[in-house]
Amino acid sequence: LSNDAYAQHLGVTLYSLLENCSCPDKIRINVVDMDISSINKKKLDWVVKKFKAHINYLKPKPGILKGIEISKRFGKETYYRFSLIETAKTDKLLSIDSDMIVKGDVKELFDLKFKDNVLFAVKDLDLPLKNRLKLGIKSDTPYFNSGLLFIDLKEWKKNKLTEKSLKWIKENNQKTEFADQDGLNMALVGKWKEIDPSWNMLTKVFYYNLPIPFIYCHNVNAVTVYKKIKQPNIIHYTGFLKPWFFFDPIPLKKEYLSYLKKTPWKDYKFPDLNITTFLSRAGKIISFFYAKFVKK
């Protein structure tokens, strides 16, 4: 799913996915179209056709977010994951965010066998304990990141998991911090299986290793796990820092930029290269780190 502002990043994600897939011609891409311009659609089409894959633009399902209080932090786009799930015409669906670089062969995911689960996902290694307590789940209850979901759609719909997820979000708005992700986790307790963390490496975890004074690490285990991954299958640019800002000190930025150069957006101009925008972005970064990571 994407709006026009994220079309470039979606294009980079798709390019990386298709280039590293052993059978790109068999890939069927479904995009929930949140007003993507005709120019950006032509560019997306170019990326897909280069690898002889197929793309289909889906309109958001009307009324699916009725009664949902939209998170200002994430925006309505993230909730339209449910629209993708409900409108995609396939038995198995790989849902991925458009701020990712796919280095692995996604065929490996499609070769996974569903048994007593309806979902494969990666455990979120950066979920603070306070969030678990707020949701009312035990400290050892697995919680997944929704950036990558491999779904058995038949069983999903049979179990009415979209309805259950949205119902939980509507009834527990005060507990919800991570938008659709919280609702999905609460509806899917015991119904999903964990896959290797290399399939959804969250760059936010590496913030703790940046050479910035006073930043403390609240999750040593996450840093330890990621350091052991020699070759991530998917890099997920989570958090405030993004690779499409020139001065953002984000790990693995070069991976995004190398694929960007291969796409029709290769002439992209960084928005923070003049003094005004640089100072604005720098101020936001300082405020972010102070609010999130500095011990008080």
C-alpha cells in the first residue's frame, strides 16, 4: 500500500525484491492505491515490467476503517493493510511495507508450509516492556512486527481475523500505540509462527549504537541478535531516521541509495540539502532522540 509521497520508496522496495527473486515473472504485486499519481504509476510499472512481473492497483475497501480513531503518528495508510488483505485475490499473501530493501529471495517465504498457523512473521525485538504491560500481554508472549506478514488468506478469512483485529483496535484505542500492529497481535495470539529475524531487520535497533552522547540501550538482546546477522534478507527502515534524507545518520542507508539509482527515481534530490531544510530536519532529529532515548 502506498500514497504518492511513498511511491518512490515503494518502487525501490519492489526493485530490490524483484532483482533478488529467483522467479520474478511469477510475482503478482497488489498495491492499495492511496492516490498515487499517474507519473509515479508509470515509474512503478516500469520497475515491474523490467522483471516481467505483474502489478495490480487496488482501491481501498470502502468503510473498512469506519469507527477507527486514526493514529496521528502512523496515519490512515498503515490501517489499509486490512484493505489489501480483504481485496487481494490469492490464497497466500506476502504483505510488506514500502520502506524496505529486500535482499533475500522471497520464494523462500512462499515455500513455507502453513500448519496450525495462519501467519508467518518476525518477532519485534524492539518492543519495550511497558508496551506489553499496556496491552495486557505477558512479558514472554511473542509479538510480531507487521512490516512483513506472510498470510494464509483462506484461513485468515475463515477465522475473521480482519474483523477481530479492527474490533480490538476500536475497543482499546487508549492501549494502542502501534496502530494496526497492536490489533493484529492481539487477534493472532497463538495463530502465528516466527521466522528468522533476518527477514525483518529493524534499523531503529541500531540507533543505540550511533555515536551520539547520552543515548542508552533499553534492549541489549535486540542489538546482539542483529549483530549476528551477516546478511539481512530484509532491511526495514523503521523509526524516525530515513535513508531518503541526506544527513540522517541511519545505518544501512547505502543499500537504499544503491537500489534507488537503478530506478526511474534515480535523479531524486534530497530535501535537506539547503540550510533551511537542514536546520529544520536537524532540530526534529535532536527533539526525537531527546524525547525517546535520553535518560531523565
